[in-house]
Amino acid sequence: MPDQRPTSDEYAPHQEMYVSLIAAPVIGTLRTQEAQIRALPELIAEEQASYRYHEKKWSVRQVLGHMADAERVYQYRALVLARGGDPDLKRWDPDGYVAEANFEQRTISDLANELLQVRKVTSLFFANLPPTAWSRGGTLNGKPLTVRALAFIAAGHFQRHMNTLHDRYGVARPEAPVLLPI
């Protein structure tokens, strides 16, 4: 269920860095983050978009593009598990995906809009899952992974990168939005 945090046996130990950032209920967090994504074009100037805090780190644009790619991957994994598909999930290479993308040729507004659209689909997907789907699971690299954990990982991954954009790239934090019921 979305109002329960996953237990440590529902995800790999390294994913705790994402899960630990999120409080239940996760659906509310995913929706709140949509409002934060909407604010990104106002918080990141195009002149700042190519900035890297270290030569071997991604630019601001690449971080935003990566966030959208990762969201798709988490969403796909959750779909496969929720629908009873192959429980042996494959890993992906974030650096390889960024290297093959054209994020540096895109505007912050365009990248933020793509991330927002992907997040809206993620929010809708998780909001409409039947209760039985939340505990369905499989493995990723031999480690357990459940649908519930993937919702928290998606939200936590976003939050971790927002923290990095603030702490390492100097991007202002978006104001906490006021959410109205749907």
C-alpha cells in the first residue's frame, strides 16, 4: 500500500539512499514533486545549464535528462512487477544513457517539461494500482525489489538529485507547494 514504507527486504541496500528520503504516503510525495518540477525553469537559468561542479560530473541539463530516464526505468520495472511479468529485472547504465542522449542541445524548459510529463504518468500509474499489486516483487541483480519500493525509489531518486542540484550546482530549492485535493 502507498501509505506504508517498504521494509528493507523489499529493495537492495544501496537503494536505502532513496527510500530513506521519502515519508509515506508516497502518492502525495510524487504529486508534490510534480509542483517542484514545474518550478525548475524559473530556478535554473540557461547560462547555468551547462555547469558541472567537476569535469567528470554531469551538467545541470544532463542531470535533468537523467532524472527523466531514471523515472521511465522505475516506472517500467513497477509495471512489469505489478502486472505479473518477468520478475528477473535487468539493470541499466545511467552513464551510458546520458552519453547517448542529446541533453546538452535542449533547453531547461524542455527538459523540465519532459520530466514533468513522465512524472505525471508515474503518479497516475501508482495512484491507480490495486492494493494487491503493491507487494508484488521480483529481483534486480539478485536483490529483492517490490512495486512499493519502486514508488519510494522513484520519489527518493528525484529528491536526491534535487538535493544535489541545490548543494553542488547552486540551484535554488523550489518553494513547498500547496496541494489541492483532486
